[in-house]
Amino acid sequence: MNKEDFTGPVNLGNQEEFSIAELAQKILKLIPESKSKIIYKALPEDDPKQRRPDISLAKEKLNWQPETKLEQGLIKTIDYFRKIIM
């Protein structure tokens, strides 16, 4: 990330498109013992309709792209938090 010929914000993320509801459902599926419920509320007026980041600048300037799939990352994150809170 320490490039001398480039300065600026760079969008880092995963280019897989999914909704927040789909993300919540995946998390609950990975934590079957959870008592959490998904609650739907009205969206804010400025809620983005698309959440797919454009990472072309990261690929071009930083030679970076995500290597971890969403489910793999969620499993690692859940395992990490299980270790530190239990």
C-alpha cells in the first residue's frame, strides 16, 4: 500500500454482488445456535441500490484483488470472535 507514485482513496472489497439480507442470512446459517432474527425496516432514501465495489483502481495501481471468498471470510471471522468472547 506504500506506493510512491500513487496517492488517493482506493476502494477495496469483494466484487460479488449480494444484498445485506443475503449477508445476514449467510451469517445466521453459519451460526445455527444464534438466537438472532433478521428484522426488516424501511430503507433510507439515500440507500444505495448497488453494493458492488469497483476495485479496478486497486488492481491497476496496487496489483491487489480479493483472494478470500465471502463464506471463507465469514467463517474465519466467526471463529475469531468465538475465541475472544468465549
